[in-house]
Amino acid sequence: MLNFLNSAVSLCDGRSRRSALRVGGLQALGLSLPQLLQSRDLQASSGGQAADQSPGFGSAKSVILVWLTGGPPQHETWDPKPFAPAEIRGEFHSIESVVPGLRV
């Protein structure tokens, strides 16, 4: 059931983020359903070897960006992992706070 009006967290137009993601997910499924069914039919007709032969495989020219209203991601704020390798810990480092021994 979709509920657009009764939610605790709402955007400026009164719809919740969760409801918007539900509707967006249903739309994405509806748009991709014909391709999924076509690839399933191709795979069934060729004996299971159609994974590399499906039309458009590997030639994406678009991207879907899901913009979530909110703050920075958790891995950039709450868990900096100062002793992890550079490719894991990211570009931001922890800094000293006013509490002795506590780095934020």
C-alpha cells in the first residue's frame, strides 16, 4: 500500500522519502520488465547461453541517480577508520576534539 500523506518524515511537498522510493522502485521495475522477459525468453530458447547475447548488454548510455535528502554518508562521518589502507579510509581524516584522547 502506498501512503503519501501520513508520514513522520516529509519533504517540502508532504511526501515521505520512503514513499517516493517505493514509487520509483515500482516504476523502474515496470520499465525494465520487457527487457527482463525478453532476456529470459532468449536464455530459454538457446539452452541457457544467452547471457552474452542479450541486446544492449554492456552498452549503457544513461544512469539513474537516486538523490536522497539528508546529510553525508555514514562512512564519511561516523567511522573514519584512521588505521585502514588509503583506498578504504577515504580522503578525510579524524581530528582532535576538546575531549583529551577523543578524535572525531
